[in-house]
Amino acid sequence: MGTVDDDLKELVQTSVQQALAQASDDISPALAEFGWADLAATDEASAFTTLFEEQGRQAADTDALDVVTMAILGLEVAGSVIWPVGRVPESGGTSEGMDVDGVALRSVADSGRTIFVPVGGTLHVLAASSIEESTLGGMASGSKWMRVQARGDGAFFQGSWPEIERRCRLAIGSELVGLCQRIIDAAVTHVSARRQFGRPIGTYQAVRHRLAEAYAEMVGAQALIAAAWEDGSPESALVAKAVAGTAHDVVSKQAMQVCGAVGLSEEHELPSLVRRGFALDALIGSSRPVPSKFGRRLLAREKLEPVGQF
């Protein structure tokens, strides 16, 4: 992937780890300090993958997705995107009284940040006349994400939403891969310490098979994300993110199986990691409808032969 050699990749990974350790509500100063944007201009795939895989491994809740969006647009502003959880409106971006409903990674009310919203194929700056925010529960509970319902005028902005969406889907996919690694590490730690019949349960074949399946799902998703960066199409990014979401689902189930009751306890890190992954999967399109979407497309292209009777 990309042109970054192993030594530079290790240096970048260390820098990202330090940036995530420094980050609070705004990760942009820490990323600017080690020149993440310069790396992205040189090798975009490596810059995105390293940052978001590490964020997943640390289970860090930052505004990195907003920061990289500003970098994609070439803007040096503090901006927040209202990320859609459903279909992106096809029109109405410049009309008076535009209604917005989505998720912000941080509170946008009185934040002084420029608010961006996708409409159709472009990104718009929202001049908000009203903003209502509420803390998200469910799978996003414990995060700083906010449900945002806003109204205002949308000023046209020359930003390609499909290109932003493509890159950010791959970023989320990489974060899911990193999260899978964190979940597998937690499961391995448990099965190495937990003993039954005088030996660690991780030595039993059934446990090892479950963890091997989890690992295979993770590396498969990682490889597909790398291929999607090379391909560069929106469709490949959609599929890669969906596969990463499915991998997280499989990894979570296998980890819970081998961890047993302790994996369901809120005192253990596993439940929060599982919730985080499902919340990420829902952002910019859930993995669930993707197989049927592409299945319908394939069936529409192929003339199926009638099935004979036996």
C-alpha cells in the first residue's frame, strides 16, 4: 500500500499514537504537529489507514473524521460535518429554511466551528438559524457524538461529497479493523489467563478456531480496504466499509463466546468496544443493506436461465 517504507510507517504510527494521546476535543493541532496533511498529500492511503487503524486500536473517540475532511477540502478552518445516518438529501442545499438531521462527532452549538452538511453531490456550509442537540444513547452511548437537528440557509460550497464520502468510508473501515484488533487482543488476554482443567483455555482447539476465524475476518477486511484505495471507486469503498463492519460483527461474536460471562460485564472493556464498532458501522451507511443492494444490481444485469424441474 502506497510508497511509505517500513521505517517511515513505524515513525508515522508512533506519531499517530502520540497525537491520539494528546487529543482531547480537537485532534487537529496534534496532527498538524507531525505533518499528517503533508503525508496525506504524498501517500493518502497510508496516511488515512495508519491514523484510523490506530484510532481503532486505542478505541479513541476523536474528531479525526472532521479534521481529515477539512484536509480533503484544502481548508484551514475548524469545521464539523453533520454526518448522515440515512440517505443524503438530493436537493434543497441552497434553498431557504433547509432542515438538517444527522450526527456530529462533537457538539456544534456555540462551538464557533463552521458547520458543513452534504446535499446531493456537494457539501454546503450551513448558516444555522436554530440548532437542537441531544446526547446519543444505544450503541453510541459513552461517546461524544451528538444527534443534531438544525435549520438554516445552505450556502453552496464547491466540495465533492462523493469524494469525501469515499475517503471517509475507507477511514471508518480502517478504524473498524483497528477496533477488531483491540477486541482480539482483549480475547487473547482473557483466554491466556483463564484456566480450566489445569491449563489456559486458549490451548483448547475450539477456542483457537474461534479466534482464528476472527483474525481471518479482520485481515480480509484490511486487505479489501487497501485494494479499495488502489481502485479509487465509490463502490469499492462502500463494499470495503461494509466488509469491515461485517468483520467487526463476527469478531465481536467470537470474542464474546471465548470470554464467556466476563465479556458481557460492563467492568470488562469488551462491551464498549462492541458498541463502538456498531456505531461506526452505522455512520455513512450501514453494512447490512450492501449485499442485497449489489445482489439486486447483479440480478438486473444478468438474464437468469429458468430453473429446470427435477
